[in-house]
Amino acid sequence: MKTHFILGVLLSICSLSLSQECREQLLEDVDFSGSDIQTVISPDVDHCQQLCTQHPACLFFTYLPAEWTQDNRNFFCLLKSSSSGEPEVKTPVQGVTSGFSLKPCRPDPKPCLPQLYPGLDFPGADYKTFFTEDADECRRACTQDPACQFFSFLNEVFTPDNYRYKCYLKFSWSVPTLPIVERKADVVSGFSNKVGTFQEGKPVCQGKLFPNTDIPGNDVLVLLAASPGHCQNLCSAHTVCTFFSFVSNDLKCHLKVNNDAMILKAKDGITSGLPARFCWPDNSWVNVALEGVDFRDSDIRNELTDDAASCQRTCNEDPNCQFYTYFRSYCYLKRAITMPAPLRVTKRANIVSGFQLRNCV
């Protein structure tokens, strides 16, 4: 029995080492059938590969492009995984493209996305509109606005003509959001020191917090958060958040919108505050080890470490680690997708869409 156990471990290590090979090539007209873990929307196969790379569990993918005609799953990016790290089925299918995660290739955690997409619209997520002379100027406006992640531009022959030259700036999260946060004994969690919001060239500020204070109502979004500082970071990153309230009992961050009034009410267990818009906010919250808090799921890998402090250092040193959980000598490194990703992609004539170029500098 002991010999079989050792052999199984060796085979698992061998399989893992094979799955860690850097494979950048794309396989046209090949479907990695089955093994789906999530379906996301993507304008092209390169963007799909980057999404797979950032997804914590994705090892390979299949992409269905704009030209796909067998059903209505155009622009579907099918993220996949398996225990062996390899596709279990490879099927010849005309029109699809498959490939592998670039995790073993040590990818840039903030990939440059320079492609323009004539004839494609990224509907939704608008937060600002104005008129520009062309798509390049619209993209420059998106690049210069820290909140903008992607855009759509209506060109000079768009109909109806009163919307021509209109530029739509669009939002998606550029900071990691946590899928599951729970109270759990004997667990320590925290963040990489790379996660905080940084605004180069702006003065440093502490950020205003109101302990034991609630700002009731006006919720625009409720997210899970680990601390008041983390909640403030989420509010600062969102385009319309005017203030927030963090409830320590259920670890929920209430992002709020009201440009007319802010009513403060005393309430134990709630910390409210204001976003940092025009300064470099205090990011000391990313260095705090949170005892009794579990960031469940989203693992990219795990390893043995001596203590929670060693686990945090390991996360800081890994360019793809955004947050971690330490439990019983194991350090679980984790991440979420933070690259620009439209919720929908549709074919529409005389529209040009694309992404900000801040990551291309």
C-alpha cells in the first residue's frame, strides 16, 4: 500500500510538471470538448486566452468567434480545467479555436490590449459619453480616464446620424473583488501589497473614515470586503460611488450614490467613509493580516509555509497573487480576473470598440 501511495504521488508530480509547460500556440478548428468551468464573453481569441490566464482555475479554453454559425454562442470563451491539466477530448470542429492558459509563461498581470474592433459593440457599463473626432481619440480619452476600461465609438456613417462621433466610456473592476469571505477559526487571510489603488502624480491622503457610523440607503452595489480599508478601495475604484458603509458582522461593503446629501447615523459595528478620488490613498490596509477571516476559493496554487507572515511574503513575491489564506501550515495563493472584460459583445455596423492603453506603456 505504501509503495502504491508513493507511486501515485510521483505520477501526480510528473503530471503537474507537464501541465506547467508554457504553451502559447493556438489550435484552430480544434475543440477541447467538455471540462467547462465557466463561460465568459470575449471579443477575440487572444482576449479569451488572457481571461483563461487570469482565471484562478482555468488551464485551457475553447473560443467561438463572431463567425460561428452552428448556434448563437458567438464570442463565447469557454474556460476549462481537468485534474490532469490536459484536455480530455480534442475534437475537430470547423471555426473554433482552442489554447492553453499562459500561467506557466509568467504573464504580465496587466496585459496590454491594443486591438481595435470595427463592427463590434460592447453594450452596457457606460458611465460617461461625449463626442470625439474618431475612434483613436475616443480610445485616448479612455486611456486618460483612470475609471475607463473599454469603450465604444459610433463612427461618421452611423445611423441615426445625430449619434455619430459619440464616444462611450465603460467601467469594469480593475481591482480584485472577493467571491467568498467568511469567518473561520484558525485561519489568517490578507492581500498582496500590489493590490492597493495607486494614483501616480497625486498627493498622499489618509482617506476619511467614520467609525461606528452608518450612512443608510442609496446602495448602488453590495460586495464582500475584508475591512473598512478594502471597502474604501472598492469605492475609490468605482466610477459613481460617493460614499460607503462597511458592516463588520457580515463583511459586506455597501457602495452608495447620492450627490446631494450624506446623512450619518451612529451605529455600532459599521464603518462608513469617503472614496479617495484625487489623491494617493492610504493603502496600509493591504498589510494587515486578518485573523479568523477566510477568502474561500480562487486558488492559483498552494505551498507549505512557516506562518501567516511567510505566506503574505510569498503572495507579495508572486506577480499573479492578489490575496491569500493561511491555514494549518498551508499558504493558498489566490487571484481574481481584473483585466478589462465587457459583459456583452455584439456585431453592429459602424461601431468601433476597444480597450484602454494604460497597460501598454
